[in-house]
Amino acid sequence: MTISIKRASLGGLAAASAAILLAACGAAPEESGTGGEGGEAASDFVPCMISDEGGFDDKSFNQLSHEGLLAAAETLGVDDISVESNDESEYAGNLSSLVDQNCNVIVTVGFLLAADANDSAEANPDVHYVSVDEMVDIDQDGQTDQENIKPLVYDTAQAAFLGGYAAAAYSEAGKVGTFGGANIPTVSIFMDGFRQGVEYWNEQNDGDVEVVGWDGSDGVFTGGFQANQDALNAAQGIVDQGVDVLLPVGGPIYQSAASVIRDSGRDIALIGTDADVYESDPSVSDLLLTSIRKQMDTSVQEVVESAGAGEFDNEPYIGTLENEGVSLAPFHDFEDRVPEGLQAELDEITAGIIDGSISVDSYLSE
């Protein structure tokens, strides 16, 4: 199988990382003690996970991945060890601590962990690593730099294309917006797909809906993945330009966007990412047009269970619309507010993306 994935230089990664680096000390991970009874793994099998700075309660990709680990530990009948990172300065130390606690498989969550995960995997060839949503180096034959790393990546541009089409169809203002946490591939892939979906709606409907916040190469970014003042400022800047749909990409920064939307007093729809945010965070459910989903919980669970059964492999997993690794969530409360026939159009577009008649560009297809 040939997999074309653009290689990421560690120099470029370091530059992106430096933009959101904070000072802190690493904390030693602790067992969360969630193992069930009657599992299939060896009794000494230890599955472990390290989050990025978003933490396991981000109602997004860290939380989804952690839910997958917990489900696998329960199925296998073992205890997991999970550690949250407060910032990038903790990644290397937390990884070393997990190795010292005899973890058999270490799941690392987030693009910004890639360099440290690669170094740890190289130094510990007997430990298996699962790199969730990370841009590790993969060559044209689908091989990673380290034989003990399995990448889990998601072509979210495909699902975001559907989200962009839906946003353009819903918009009455003729303007939709997006902003991200950091200008890195696993964030901008959402924005790329979203923009392409809007453009496709314009082509199919002779429309002129404008995308604010991303021009295809650069745009509005907060510099991190916290729901903080920077995220509020970014959201406010987009809202002030008159959009009526807003896509924040970067874990909990959607919470800042929701706050700005409520304060605006305008009818602005929110689009969630990673999880179906309507279900993961009911506090913003009334604002959600839809969510662009990555099935990280399912893929993490399957890989960890396979490792526990002695069947670890390093073949990259790429989530797509075809294998249901990515998808667009239901419209939920907005079902009666979207244009009639929109879901049928989205189903047709989904089929076109799967059979290749509709092209969606992303760093995974370059």
C-alpha cells in the first residue's frame, strides 16, 4: 500500500511549538486505575497515554483519545497509566516517566508531541508507541522513521469540506469564519477543507459566500490551545467582520468562541471539531450547527487492544469518510433551520469524495 503523506521537518515543528511554549515543570504520571475484570491481555500489560497541553477534559481530541484508552484497558482487564501535560516543556519528562513505569504501549496525543515521541521511541525500541493526530515522518511506502511507532492520522479535510458546504448553505450573511489554535497541519487541515467546501457550494449554486480567517495558507490563530483571552480576541475579530457561522479549530478554544457569540447578541452558528460537541458539551449545544468529527476514541481503542493481544503493527491508520474515521455530525437542534434537501446534497457529496469524483486537497493527499 502506498501512502502519500507530506513529511514534516523537526525544524518546522520546533518553530510552531515555540509559538505556544510556556514555562512549567513536568509532573510524574499516576495510575488512573480503570482496568476491568476478565480482559484478554497479559496481566503485566500496561497501556499508557500522555496528553498535550489541552488536557483530558478538553471535550475534544485529548478527551476522545483518553476515552479510547480507558475503554481498551477495561476490555483487556488491565490498569492504564495516564498523564496530562500542562505545556510542551513537560513532554520529554512525562514520556521518560512512562517508560520508567514499564509501559508496553504509550499513546501520545497531539501534533506537538511528535518530536519528543520520536526521540523516546528511538531510545526505547522495545516499547510500542501510538502517535495520535501527529505528523510523524512517513515515507512513500508507508513506513515511519521508527519501527515501533504507529501513526493515527485523520483526513479531516474531507469532513470539513462537508462542514464548509453546510455553512455556506446556511449562511444568510454571505460570510463564514474560522480561526485556529496554531498554524500546524492538524489544525489547518480543518480550515482547508472548510474553505474548499464553501468554494464548492459557491460553484454549485452561483454563490459568493466569503471565508474570513483563512486564505488557504495563513489566517487567524491564537498561538495555543486554551480558552483564554487570546482565543476571545481571535473570535471577536472574526465575529466583528459580520460572519454568521464560526468554526474554531483547536480543542477548547471553541468555548471562547461560544462566549463571544453569546455576547454579540447575534444569530451566529458554531461548528465544533473532533467530537460531536453537541454531545460532549451540552452548555453550547444550542449554538451548534454541526461538528467535524474524528473517531479518535474508536481508533485508539482498537490499536491498544491489538497491542494488548500481541498484535501491534506500525502501519499508518488514516481516518477518512470511506472508513468512517472522519464524519460530519448531525444538525441536531438546527435540523429544521438548515435548507431543505441539504442533507441529501451532503450525502451525494460524501459519495463523490469517496469515489474520487470530488477532490479534496490536504497535506495527506499531496
